[in-house]
Amino acid sequence: MTDATIPAGASPQAKDSLLVPDARTRKRNASEARFRAYGLGAIVIAVIMLLILLFTIITDGIGAFRQTYLTIPVTLDAQQLDPSGNRDPEDLKKILTLTYGNMLNGAVEGVIAESGIQVADLTEKDVNDLISKEAAAQLRNRVLANPELIGQTVESRVLVNGRVDGYYKGRVSMASAALDGNTSPQQLQLADALKDAGLLATRWNWAFLSNPDASDQRPEAAGVGIAILGSLYMMLVVLFLAVPIGVAASIYLEEFATKNRLTDIIEVNISNLAAVPSIVFGILGLAVFINFSGLPQSAPIVGGLVLTLMTLPTIIIATRASLKAVPPSIRDAALGVGASKMQSVFHHVLPLALPGILTGTIIGLAQALGETAPLLLIGMVAFVKNFPSAPPEGLFDPASALPVQVYNWTQRADPAFIERASGAIIVLLVFLLCMNLLAIYLRRKFERRW
């Protein structure tokens, strides 16, 4: 339409213009702006909730990496520990921890007397219960490892009980101690006096990462050492079984298998297995690997086999997606210059799909690392005190796993175990973060552009 064709009496500004939005355009732009605002709001809410979660876990669990210790001189009486005087390890092992506990109690009483500490209404029970029940066992192990210490006065750094440790972490107060049968305000006053004397201090607790689990009466001595080792053993089993089987199955289904009803059924079942609840795999592992095959309960080999079955569908789906992402022209070019089907796959297609395969594999391993339900059914929730041996024998020894250890601690009554559980969650999150960072690194390292 030109000016000459505009009806008489009509203004040139009355016609529609691309520079002037009409009502419909304004409505559409407003709708798009609202959608962007909704998306941004969702991201902000998700980030805030994630920060709240991380803040809660860190504040609740950071105390597990700090522990309160009492440093006292202990006289290792030779008449009590080695009456024969021959330093025979077999004779030394016959001395019970009760003897070492009495020595520690005497050492605490001696320190109180030498420091001139006076606490009103302080009882003998308050003094004897100040240190952890694990302290006597640790001192005994120290003497068994070095019998030459017998007859000497050695400086020992021993754990205090969980209530006193919680007092310095804000978990216990004087008011709550008055109502608690496991401690008393006088015991906390004694701890304050020892701290003022420089004998009691809260330090970084590396032992949390190396100690095994402890009984319900010794939360201050509990650690995740066995759980870390058990998770590592299970991940090794999954790595050496799920990865080669999953990648090989994906290559065959995507590159070599003929498309027929059988392969369609296999593909549907793989997708269905990826959506099966993890506890079903635990029931399968209990029936097949323990009841039928006779493998030991609470062993990393059984946990690794169960997690392998659970991880296989994830690895197969991720690997097939990576293979499909390689352009068909790569295959056609390789075949056009005389390469065989296998050469085109392994020399050209697979290297280009490697970043996606590695990423999917590591994500599948990370998912398996955090599973709890299938491990509960195969007995990995059992209390394990001794470390498993080195592989391959250690794969059949009793062990625990990080997510199961978290579950186990949350079921115990002592509040100190809740702190331990949050600390184990921090360790688990660090493991998962490292595995995801490794996946990003491998993707960028092996990524090729075409």
C-alpha cells in the first residue's frame, strides 16, 4: 500500500507498523517476560534451598572433625601390666582394659590434685566418667604396640566423654546436664577447670576419617574409616564389572545388532531397568548372591555386584546416547575409504563418543556411591569393628558403606551420633563432588569438535 492508495480522510499513521507494537504483541511480550521471571525465580529458589541444605549439613557436621582431648601423664605400672617381667606379647594381651582404665582414672585424680582444682559436690563418678570408655582400649593398644613403655610415665592424650565434648560444641549446657544421667554440672565445671589449666583442649580430629565405628556408649570414638574403605571396594567392583559390560553392550546394540523385535525388547527392558527402585536390586542380590550363591553378608563383593546390576542400565543408556551423537558422516567416510565396520567403530566413532561415555560412567558410579536401600538388604548395616583386608581377600570381609553408616548413626539415641552422621554426609558429598569434577575434566580433555 502506498500513500496514493490510502483511503481519503485516513491518516498515514493509522496503518500497522512494525515499530509500534499492537495490543497482541504487547500481550505476547508480557507473557515472555513473565516466563523469564518465573524461570529466574525458580533458579533463585533452588539455589537458596541448596545453600540452606549445605549450611545445615556443614554446621551440624563440622563438629565431627573437631574433638575434645585431655592430656595427662599416665604411669604404666609394671607390676600390673607385666608381673613376670618378660614383655611377652601373649602375656600382655591377657591384661584387660579394666586395668588400663583404673590407671587412667588414677592419673586424672592425680592431675586434679596437683592442679589444686576444687569443685563443690564433685563425686568420684564424675571424675571416672570424664574420659571416654575408649581411652583405656587405646592405651592398651599403644602398650601392645610398644611394650618398652611399661614401667614409664607417658603423656597420653585421651578422649573425653561425648557429653563433655558436646559441652564445648554447644550441644550440652549446664541446665541440660542437670537433667542428664550421663553427666552433671559438676563434671562440666571440672572440665572447665582442666581447660583453664591447659590440660583439656578441642582440636582437629583426623581420627574421624580413620577410626572404625564405635558402640552406643562411645560416640566420641566413632569414625568413618571402615565405611570409606567399604565404599572404595564396592566402587572398584562396579568399575571393573559395570563399565566394560555396559560399554560393550552399548556398542553392540547401537552399531552391530540388527534392528528387529528382539533388540526392541532388549532396549525397552534396559529403559525399564533404569527406572526400577533400587531396593528391588537389593532383594535380587539377597536372593541370588547370598541365599543362592552363598556369598557372605555385609561383604563389599556382594554390595559391588548389586550396585553393578543397578548401574548397568545407566551406563548403557549414556553410552548409546554418546554413540548416537556421532554424525553418520564419520561412519560413512570411514567405510568409504575401505575400513571395516569394526575399524570404523573403534578407530573413529568410539574416540569421538569417549567424553560422553566417561561422563555417563562416572555419573553412574556417583549414583551407586550414594545408594543405601539395596545395601541394607544385604546386611551392610551390621556393626563392623575390624578393617577389611587388602583386595582380593578384603572384598569378602565384612565392611560398611558411607550412606549406610549415615543411616546407622541417625538411628542411635545419642545426639553425638547425629553430629557424626552429618560429618559422614560431608565426606560423602566431597566424594561425589570429586567424581563430578573428574567427569567434567575428562569430558573437556577428550572432547573433539567436528
